[in-house]
Amino acid sequence: MNAALAVDLPALAAALLATIACGTLGNWLVLRKESMTGDAIAHAVLPGLVAGFLVTGTRSVTAMFIGAAVAGAAAVMLSTLLRRVTRLEAGAALGLVFTAFFALGVLLLESQGARQIDLDPECVLFGSLETLFYAAPKEAPWYTGVPAEVWTLAGAAALAVGFSVVFGKELASLAFDPAHARLAGTAPRLVERMLLAVVSAGIVASFAAVGSVLVLALLVCPALIAAPHARSVRGQILLSVVVGGLLATSGYLVAAHADQILGSRTALNSAGMIATLLALAVPCSHLVRAAINRRSA
Amino acid sequence: MTASAIGANTLGVLAGCMLFGALAGAVGTFVLARRRALVADVAGHAALPGVALAFLAGEALGLGGRTPWLLLLGGAATALLAAWCVPALSRLRRIGPDGATAVVLAGFFGLGAVLFSIVQGHPAGSQGGLRTLLFGSAAAMGRAEVVALLALATATLALLILFLRGLTVVAFDEDFARSAGLPVRGLDLLLTLLLVATVVAGMQMAGIVLVVAMLITPAAAARNLGGRIGRVTAIAAIVGAATAAAGVLASRAIAGVPTGAAMTLAATAAFLVTVPYAHFARGARA
Amino acid sequence: MSGAATPALETRGLTAGYLRDEPVVRDISFSLARGSMTALIGPNGAGKSTLIKAMLGLVPFVAAERIAFLGTDLATARDRVAYIPQRSQIDWNFPASALDIVEMGLYPSLGLFRRVRRETREKAREALATVGLADAARTQIGELSGGQQQRVLVARALAQDAELFILDEPFANIDAFTETSLAEVLRGLRNRGRTILAVHHDLRSVRTHFDDAILLSHTIVAQGAVTQVMTDATLAQAYGFHAEGHAGTHA
């Protein structure tokens, strides 16, 4: 395989799969007005991730997954509990809990794990898309050369889409009118807890490869880019994933080839570039909608 | 340890961190009362692109990348811009305050990540760079940094004390403030300025990612203990100063622990101690 | 199942609020006969919305000797109880058409895994036609008028085919035409044996729309037929002296 493709393809695949996983689930968060819960989970999974490594002593995907998902869900539940006990407003309770979790994760990483885990705090924030590459195996089948992160992300993307299809009507009903859905809906609490678990899983899977900045951007931006144009929940999800995918691809290519395109000295951080493009696209998308409305009026 | 053993610079760092902790606790009390906790989070993250730009500008102008006042200025500029973007964006249909906060945070921090990678690739950046700014490092603070922190924190604290009464009225009874003819919008703008100044003053020490914890957690602990606003603000300042000092000392004692993480955990511990108090004190009244 | 003899809604000794030590409503006891149409009235901040939310378990702190829906508990009766929230509590920018929202009333009957089929959609269309919105099925909810939005919420409850309808301020901020047609829809429901309880704020129209009333000011001041409930004395007690003119014009 061509050397450039061996570097670009796995990274692009990871970015696109993360867009499908986080972009799909992000629509539910945005519709429920819980965008910042995504940010909190993206920070709170870190200690669980590191603890998973430390307990098993290996880079076991299962251990890190379980640890991180538990930490993410625990942080959200703790912040709900704090609001009840101390009367803090939602944002403050969320901020208090996730900074504590994240600080604990950084502490574990720096004091214990630095030598055992090839995960440094900078990667945690900005991701390591650039370091994913395809190592063509000599004798084994071709797919054994695909980095583990890509497989994990493929699983997360499948989970996110499957969950949204199967529980779509309950999720939509809960997002539109929680009071009505909690009264009349089928197993509303179960569906809400599953959403929390699936969002945590999607975030964990994306986190190691794309970093917490891009996780947040992928959760909220595609949904908000699609929102002004969507006429149904399904339409909003489809549009958000398509536009998110296009922006993620172009963001990655610009960053990775910045030395050729922009004449900069080195390649740029691609997770950051994608996040910047996605965030810029949100107000642009609203301006486009306003222009269309003005013309048709 | 005697003063001579730890040295004048360490004393300066300790003084600086306690002043910052006190400031963050006091400003945080008003930030929580105005429900701006997550705006503080945005401001912290949004300082990154400004700091990176300031580094590159410093290098280009021959001042050196880590010129403290230039970094503070750059960080404050983008943090303020972000704080302005949140309400502007939340007015758009179908976005709302929650979505706007997340988008602005992601966008500014993403841009910060890009500029950060340029700084790290810069010949001057590869030596020290801005790495320590992410999670904070009291150890990496030189004399000039400490002086800049002391100056900015003192000025901010003075501004807070000067407008204390107006800020108090707006924070705890907005309707009364309006009816009394107080400039609510102006005072909110002032609070945003104080918030950004606090975040920027503390970023070298607490780091841009976790600096928000020093605005939220000590103030939340003080609220748990209850009492009138003056008392809450004072307790928040004391808790902030104490936990900031504990964080700095802990990060010196345990090698490799970033100051920001240590401070956050110290403040969280202080908060957890006060939670049962909040619970039982109210239970007794019921 | 018990017939018309059991009340549609019964509550005894209910105290509830958002904070444990600060109840909004205290010691509430009343019962609604099947096929009755009752207005829950009272001054601003009297706890009208809190009371109905508390009965439905949507308020953090609720204590009561008894809350019975259709002779049983809410968990058993939930698909036969329709709650219609205040229009202002809903984000009308949600990406959905009027028909999509009305279909949501049918989700409980579909269960978790069955999908929306043609007969489901037909039922939803019928409910929309009942409230006079047959032509607006495909319109985005954000493009409907306030009155139309209110009627969409009622249609969702109709689609659910509930026996007890609990409405929070259904007549708030809607045009006169919608008010009349909505009142007609509700009266039609009552005539078919359904029970209606609605929070209502406009004292002038209580008589025209409702048979019975409950006057609330943190506790129940009066309950019964509208004419008995709305006297100078009771209104003065609930509203203070400001409402005396109001009551005088109607008494």
C-alpha cells in the first residue's frame, strides 16, 4: 500500500467512525438540551480509563472500556445527587464533578501510569489521530494490520446507530416532552439510563483516538449544524452525520497536509482542526438558513 | 523548612497562589450565584488559542515566547471573545445556552489545539513551549510570572471590592437590582471581566483545563456552610487560598503531579467535607 | 374493573413541593366523578400546576394518604391518563411535524419494539381532524400558531385514547377562536364519559367552560359546582381583596 494512504486511511476511518458514533448520539443530547453533559462525560471517563489499565496491567480494551464507562456514568449520577443535596445549579454541579474526576485521572496518569501506559495528558485532550497507521502484515490477513482503535470505533458506531434506530421513538418522545413520556412512555427510565450508558461507551471509544476536544465537538456541532434545516428527528440525524463526515474529512486532510497546503513547517493537530471547522460551521449553517428563509419569504 | 531554605521565589509562588485562590473563591461565589459556572469553563479553555498566538507574536517581535504579560493579554483576549460568543450564539434558533456553551468551548479549544501544535513545532516552543499551561505548574513559574500574577490578581481583587455592593445585589436579587435602577447589564459585564481576569491570572498555576475548578469548588463549599453573602464570600476566599496552597505544596512533594490537578483535588476534598453539613443543617431546620 | 362508581381521580391529604422543607400545597383532598369537567383555579403562585404535577409524580417531594387514578394507582392506570403540559414548557423548535407529535400519543400502545405503521398514522390523523387540524398534519410544529400548538397537544392525548385528561393552562395565550373550539372538543370528551381537570387562570370564563371548580390557595379554599365555588367570600379569601370586583361582576 502507498505510504501516504497507510497513514491517512486509518486516521480518516477513525475520524469518520467517531463522527458516526458521537454525531448520532449527540443529536439526542442536543435535543434534550444536555450538550454539556457530553463535555462532562468526555472529561470524567479519564480516571476509569487509567484505572482499567492499572488494574489489569495491560492495554486491554475491555478493561479500559468498562472502567471508563463506569466513571462516565458515575460522574453524571453524582452530579445529579449533588444538586439534590446541596442545591447547586446543574452547570456548577456538573463542573465540580467532572473537574474532580479529570484531575484524579491526570494524577493517576502522571504519578502511576506514565511508564506503563503510552497515553499522555496531551493526547487525552488533543487526540492522537496522527499516530494511527496501517501496518501491512506480511503473512496474516490484511485486516490484522488495522489499528485496534479503528475496530473499537466501528463497534461504537454500530452501537450508536443500532440504539438510535431501535429506541428512536422513545428517545424522541422523551426529548420533546419529558413529563409526558415519563408518564405514558414505555420504560422511560430504562431508556434514559441506556442512553447514558451508550453515550459513555461512544465517548470512551472515541476518546483515546480523537481526544476530548474533538469528542465534544463531534457530539454537539453536527447536530446543531443540521438543526436549522431539519424537519424531523431522523432527518436531523442523517444530515448531521453526512455534514459532520464531510467536515471531519476535510479538517483532517487540511491539518495532515498543512505543510504542503498552507506552507507551514509541520503538520497541524488534526483533531483541533476538525473541531474548529465543525464549530465554525454552526453559525454559518444558521446564516444560510436565515438567507434561504429571507429569499422564500 | 525555613524561609531561606525554600527561597524567595518559592515564597513568592506561595503568596501568588494564595492570592489567586482567594480571588477565585470570592469571584466564584458571584459566578455561581449568576449561574455562570460553565462560562468560566469556556473562558478557561478559550484562553488557549490566545496564549498560543501571544507566544508566536512574542517570538516574532523578539520578546521571547513566554513573555508573561503578553501571554496574559492574549489569553484574556480570546477568553473574552468566547464569553461574548456564548450569548450571541445562544440567541440563534434551535441552539440555546447549553448548545452554545458546548460549541464555543469546542471551537476555541480546537483552534487552541491547532495553534498549540504550531507552537510545539516552533524551534523556541520545543524547549519549554506551553505544555505546562495545560495542567498548570507552579514549579515552572519564574519571577516575572509571579510578579504578573500578583499584579493582575491584586488589580482584579481591588475591582471586585470596589463594586462589591452592586455585584451582591445583582447576584442575589436581580429584580430588586432592576427596580433600584442598578445597571444590571453593566454589572454582569463587569462580572465577566472579573471572571476572565481570574482565569487568566491562574492559568500558569492551575492550568487552563482545570482552572475552572478553583472558581466553582471553593465557592460551592462555602455555600454549603451557609450564612449571609459576606460570610459566604469570605469563607470561599479562605477555602480557595488554603486549597491553592495545599495544591502547590502537594505538587512539589510528589514528582510529576501537575499543580492544577493537585489544587482541584484539594478543593474537592474541602467541598466533600462540607457536604454532610449542608445536608444535616437543612434537615435540622425541616 | 370498577365502573362509574369509583371516582376518576381521588386524592387525600396531599402535601407537596420542590424542596423538602417548603411545601407549595398542603393537605389537599378532593375527588372527581367520572364524566365531570373541573377547573382548578386560584391566584398566581397558589400551587395549581404543582398540585397536578405532584399527583402525577413529577414533583420531588410528595406525601399523601391516597392518590388514586381511575380507582387504582398511577403505574397501573398510566396509559389511560393523559397529561397535557403548559404550551410554554415545550420547545416548539423541535424538528417534528404536527402528525409526528400526535403519533407520540400512540407510542405506549406500540411498546418498545414495534414500529409506527399505517394504522397508527391513521389514528393520529383522526385525532388531528377532531381538533380541526387535518390540513396541518405535515406542518412543522414551530410554524403553527399558539392555539394550533395547544390543539396538537390535545390531539396527542386524544390519540392516546385516555379516560382522564389533566391539562395545565390549556386556554393560556390563545386566540378566541381556538378557545371556543378547544372548549368544544373538551365538552365532547366529557359527553363521551371522559373526565377533565384543567388548570385555569381566567376567572371570567370559568363558568362558560366548566361545570365544577376547585379553588386553590396553597390549600383548598372551596370545591364543588362553579357557582358555589366562585362567591365573593371564597374569592376574597383566595385572592385577597383585589378580586372582589371580579367576583361582583359575576355573582
